[in-house]
Amino acid sequence: MTVPHMSTALRRGDYLQIAAERMAVDDIAASEGYARVEWVELIADPVFLKPISRPEVEREIAVVFCHGLPGPVMLPEGDQWTLGEVDGERARWDEAHPWWPTEHNLVFASSSLAAGPHFLRSRIEGPALLEQAARSVPTQPQPRAAAFNKPARALMVGDYLQTHAVRHPAWDMQIDEGFHRVEWVGHLAGAALAAVLNDPGWARGRLTLASVHGLSGMLLLPDAPVTVLTQPNPERRRWDEDTAWHSLPHYELAGATEPDLAEQQRIDSELRPPPTRSEEQLYPSRFSTPDKRALHLHGVDAIRPVAASQLPWPHGLFKCPYADRATHLAATYPKGHGTTAHAELFTQLRKDDFAACPYHQADDWGAIADAVLAFAAAQRDSGDEPVDRSAYAAPLSDRDRGWFRSLINGRIRWDTGAQHLTDGQHRLCALRAADVTVVPVHGRHLPDHDETEPAVDARTHARRTVADYWNNRATALFGPGRHSRLLTRLLIRYPRLRALLPKDE
């Protein structure tokens, strides 16, 4: 159970969420990603913030020092998640082994120490929360990913920083638990540093500021060694890149500078050990096929041309004037085959039927698709340079320019190999009905992979989809041969006969 608390209401003994997610190949403990707060400093007048980063109404900023973290975290205003139930053994161990000095001066300028712990805020539980069997050290402890140390000033975007060094019992920590991807780095030194800290010597001459994946605050690191993974799991790395949390600082501190990337890379190359094959073998793939893994690792998200015959049929057309007919047809199929039912509906609709649907009201769907694909190609080739979309929409009618914008902003969304469209079912139906065989689709795909074949007209594709399904059902019942072919034709022509089939496929 988790409980929200305002950042400025956090107190010693709370277990703060300091890592919200991890793409794991192993188990994730219930208390993973939470660390015990050891003290909290409240800054009432953060004069060191740039004006753009200061709230309109001045409020306190909370800076928390947590067990196992390499530096304090400056939290944004608002709620933070804490554990509502804390394992008693871990709570007692953490309190008996403090990470930060128990006797300390205030680190941050204009700050005050938050009041003592709020008793009864978190319920401390005994052995019931942890399996008794898990309390004994295993004969073969969980292997841990290799890591190395480097100066905090050399921390780079893309490094997997150890943000949580220990979760008791330490032997229970998983392969790459506690390491999270750095998404932004800044430095603070000299007079700018003196404006933030009561004693600039605490930072050892430089404060490294970091935004880290899964951490809802800015990590502040003194210039001391930090630990980073030698060879992160490539599948996790790509996932984290695609689901970045905060690629900017949570707060903009006056005088903060961007690091010298060349110097960072030089230091890193001198210290980072070479990768080993044994390290790769720590991470079993989360993907069932090499193609799915390749799409995850090397895929890109953009608009590209896709043959409509490669795309799935709708799974549910909301507000479609023929939704009742689709529902009636879907009832003749086993659960989970609604897309085939929609393909069958497409074979039954005529030009006048499509014309009655507001999603089909366009002057030239083929020209719209061509204009969108031309714009997407120009955008892909332009690098970081903006592309004027109006030039590509200019030849279209006023009505079609609206559909052009919708296919760029709203998009037909489909990742290669997916079973369903994420968005764009109505517009894809309109493109199919207009005999457009190659359509603009946004989604994850391999950049050099051609998805424009086979360019089959939609009605033929729909008939084949329905025929293939019923042929497979008939063959499963009678085996291949004349009887199965005859049954297939009958099931397609007379849908009522489908009720006579066995319920289980």
C-alpha cells in the first residue's frame, strides 16, 4: 500500500519513492524503489532559482536525504508517494545503519530542519510482510550487474547511476536494481554554489545536478565518486530512452552550466571496463521472437507508408452507423475474433453505405494519403530542420486539408506486427473504401523495412481474411480436403450455420 504526502510534509522515517519503475527481467520486491528519509531540509526562500523557475507564490522547497542515495533530492511541489506499510526488519536495520550523519549542520542556505517523525504515519510490520523462507541467505545469491566508479562531474546522460545502494537485506537485491538512467546533467560551482549551500566545501568544489529516470526530483551530487553500470541491459536502455521521464532540470538554478561532454567522455573511456559476454547473459530477453526484439531495439516512431492489407481490421468502430451490424456479425465468431467480423462487414457494405458515414466525407482520399506521405518523407530527410506542412496541403481542397491535418496530428497508429490499431480505425476504413492501397501510418517500425507489399485492394483483402478464418475452422474439424472446402463456403454464405459449430475452437 502506498500513501501520498506533500513533499514539504515528508518526515524522518517515511519511505519515499525514489524509483518509480524498472524494466526488470527478474522479480520486483514490493518495497523496491523506496528509501527511508533520514532528514528533510525546507527552503523557504529559494533565491538561488532562476526567476523562470520560481513559483508565482513563494512556497517551501523540500530537500530530502534518504538512506542509500548518493546525494539529496530537491523535490518539486506536490504529492510524493510513500510506503504505507514497512517491513519491520528492514525499518529496524535502516534506522540502525544510517546513511547520512546523524549529527549534521544544515546543508542548504536559508533552510530549516523539518520537524521530527510523524508517528503512526507508516505501519511498521513484522515477519508477516516477508516470507520467512526468504529471510535466510540463499546458497547461491542473486548475481548483480557489474559496475564501476567515476567522479560525479563525469556523470553523463545515458549513464545508469546507482541511485539506491542498498535495500535490506542486500542479498535480496536483483540484477540491476537501484540503477537508473540519467536523463539530464548540470554543474554548479563557484559563486553560484555558494548561493545554494551554507558550506560550499560540502560539495567538494562542484555540485552535479541530475534528472534520473523514475525519480520525481533533482538529485544533487557532491563531487565524489558515484557508481554506474558497466554494461546496461540493452532492452531496458531502449525502453528507458523511449519512456523518458524528465530530460530537463526539475528546477533551474542560477549559474548552472552544461558539462563539457568531451571531457566527460574522456574520463569515462579511461575508467569504464570493457564489456563482457557473461554480463550480457545476465539479462534474458523479454521478447518471444528475434523480430520483436529487433523492433524494440532498433525501431523508430514515425509516419511511413504501409500496405492497407498489412493492417488489422477494426476491433470496434465507436459511433459507426453500422456498429449494430458489426456486433451481430461478431456474435457469430468466437470471442476474440471481432476483427474478422469487421472484415466481413466491409465486404457487405456498398458505396452508398460508406457515403453515409461522416468519416468518409472527403473529396480525394488518395491525394490526402499521398500528401501526408510526401510530408512525412520530407520531415524524415530534413533532420532537425522544420518542414512547412502547408506546402504539401496546398493542392488539396479545404475539406481535405482537414483530413490531411488529422492524419499528421491524430494519426493512424500501428506498430509493426501489432494485432490492433491504437488509433485511426475510422480513417483507415475510409481510405480502404476509397481504394487507397498504401496508407500513412504512424508507429514503431524498422526504418529500412518495406511495408508497402502486398498492395491488395481492400475488398479482396477482406474476403481473404474471412475465408482464411472459416477455412481454418473447417479444417480443424474435418481435416484438409473437399468437405472442409464445402463447409467453408457454406459458413461464409449462411452465417446462421455457424451456431451449429462446437463452441471451443
